[in-house]
Amino acid sequence: MWWESMLPMGIIVGMIFIMGQSQDFFHKAAFGKVLFSLEIIVGVVNLILILSIYIVFLAELKFLSIHV
């Protein structure tokens, strides 16, 4: 069922969030300022792209498992 994919998706989203926050932390520690806002927007777009690919992959797996 669909809720079985929530744990792996939560882990993936959490790891992406931690990577983004650690990058922001180290950038601020090194340069004393936060990242440029365009870089943050690009990061959010990449996150949405990764999540959409993951959802399509899960949908294809479900489709294949039904029709096998």
C-alpha cells in the first residue's frame, strides 16, 4: 500500500534536509553570511525534482507488481 513508502521517503527527505542545512551552516561559518537566495531556490527545485522522480518510480513499481 501507499503508506509503506512513507518511511523510505521520509528518510530520503530528512537526509536531503540535513545535507542542505549542513551546507548552509558550513557556508555561514566560513563566510559569515548565508547562501545567496538563488542557490536556495535551486536547492528547493532540486528537492522537488528528486521527490517527483521517487514518486513516479514508486508508481511504476506498483503498476508493474499489479500486472505481473
